[in-house]
Amino acid sequence: MLDFKTALETLRNYLKEHEMRFTTERMIILEEIFNFPPHFDAEKLFIHIRSKYNHISRATVYRALELFDKIGIIKKLNLGGGVAQYELKMDLPHHDHLICVVCGKVIEFVDDTIERLQQEIAEKHGMEIINHQLQIYGRCKEHRKQ
Amino acid sequence: MLDFKTALETLRNYLKEHEMRFTTERMIILEEIFNFPPHFDAEKLFIHIRSKYNHISRATVYRALELFDKIGIIKKLNLGGGVAQYELKMDLPHHDHLICVVCGKVIEFVDDTIERLQQEIAEKHGMEIINHQLQIYGRCKEHRKQ
DNA sequence: TCATCTATGAGAATGAGTCACAATTTATGT
DNA sequence: ACATAAATTGTGACTCATTCTCATAGATGA
Ligand SMILES: [Zn+2]
Ligand SMILES: [Zn+2]
Ligand SMILES: [Zn+2]
Ligand SMILES: [Zn+2]
């Protein structure tokens, strides 16, 4: 279900329902996200897109990313490093991230126990959870010290 | 052990060992951190300090925060919102954060099971953990919807 | 006190991200 | 296809947090 065609359909439907326009720029940006590494930042995506379509502006890329995030096609992440990262979402299940501080590699994981414990912690403090993020920073197999 | 005197000693020792200067600016900034809310950002701290000591510059505050973080007197946090947050650290135990998206209130917590599970997850992927952060965003007691 | 060399203040520079606005495109009805 | 209205785009200016530059001030050790 995480293919370009489906995403494009989702986009088309959302735009129609909200009296917004389906533009080639939005289509191109969505397509290029599917050609791109699974975790990326806006600037790298813009450079990549610009190299193929030199009329598409930085602002349009940022605006599209914001839109796709709102629709739920992608998810904006806060992995540290001062730059927002994005990943395709669609109906992928929630997950958290292991990040190698040497090479930047990102590994995804889910742990149901951790998810459940978070609920319990929030309840204990009277809080209603909206979302959460767990980042584990370390050195990956290739870069750990022996 | 989390008092100003001890922190000042730590600072003095570090500076001496590294052929760096003990300055009144560094002392004042450290002192004001102890007069400040437990989670703060650089700009608010700067404004506060500036109101009492109008010669201290923004750059010096930022440089001191970087230094104190390196020494381990404070900890730089990434709670989202695009601005770095800081908290006193010294030898306080590790903890994570619940954050109210309405009022910004921050609640600290630790859960040993979650901590242990993270170790297991990292090992399963061959990663050596350096650190981690877990942020739970939600609505606090006062701001949750009934 | 003096010499040395680090730290500071001021403001310029950077970098990610946003905004304003004129020009362009899309969607819709004819 | 055409006209119209409204949304979108490209450009460049702008914001905001943070870092950098560099001349001057200040701390330290002899
Ligand atoms: Zn690595
Ligand atoms: Zn991911
Ligand atoms: Zn609240
Ligand atoms: Zn805290």
C-alpha cells in the first residue's frame, strides 16, 4: 500500500475534498520522495528535485512537505541535528529510531512493551498522549568500538 | 549535590585543568541558571541575565551553555519546538520527559523497564548506545479534553 | 606589575524555514 | 475551446536561533 500510485490517489482525493489544486509540482515532489532514501531532509530533497526540474522552488518543496505531512503521506521527524527529517508514512505502523552518530544510519524499531509503558506513565501523571518519539543514539555494527 | 557551590567548584576545576580562565561572566551565568526554571532555553536565560547585567552578551551566554554542557553541569535537550532546551544535570540521574503541547509544562520520569528494553533493542541490532531521548507529547491534567 | 594569551562584546554571518506578492496555472462553467 | 475566479508558484526578502569574526578587555602566572 506504500506505493506512488496509492499516495497520488490519496493526494488527489484530499485536494479535491479541500478545493485545492492538483499541480504537476506536487506530483513531481511526491514522486521524487519515492525515489529518495527512506529518511531525508527538505534541503537534500530540494537539491535533488532541482537537479531534474530547475523551475521548482525551495518554497514549493517546503510547502508540499508540510501538506503531505498534514495529509499523512509522510511524517515529519525530529531526530536531532537541528534539521527536520521526513519519512514516508501512509499507513505504516508507528515506530521509533536507532541512529548511528558516526554514519547517520537509521534503524527503525517498535517495542509493544515500551509503547504500553508509555501509556501507563502518561496516565499516572494525568496526561493524555498525543504522540511520542524515542530516539536511541549510538554506534552501529560497523562503527562501534570493539 | 546539585547546588551552586558544587557546580562552581566543578567549573573551576575543569577550567584549571584545561588552561581556561575563570571569568565573572561564567560565574554569573552559572548562578543565574540556578535561579531559573528547571527547563529553559538560551534566549530566555539571556534576556533574564541581561536584565541584571547589561554588559553580558548573547554570544557569551551561548558559549557558556555549550561549555557547561560539555562539562556535564547542564544537559542540552531536544524537546522539539525548534529551540534547544537546557536543564541542570550534575549527577542527577537520567530521565525522560512528558510535555504538554498546550501549556508547555514538562514532567520528568524514569522507567527502568523502558531503559532496559532499549538496551535489548540496541543489542539486537548490534548497536552500542551512547544516549537516548524519549519525549511524550500530550495534554496535561489541566488541558486534557474531558 | 607585566607579558601572555584566553574570553568577551558587538555585530555580521549563517542556515533552516517562512512569508509577501506579482505572475502563472488550475478548475469550472459556458 | 474560452473566460473567469481562485489557488499555486517562483523569487527574493525576511525571521529566528545560533555561530563566527575580530578588536578589545581581562585573567593568570612569573
Ligand atoms: Zn554507523
Ligand atoms: Zn522511520
Ligand atoms: Zn498543560
Ligand atoms: Zn528534565
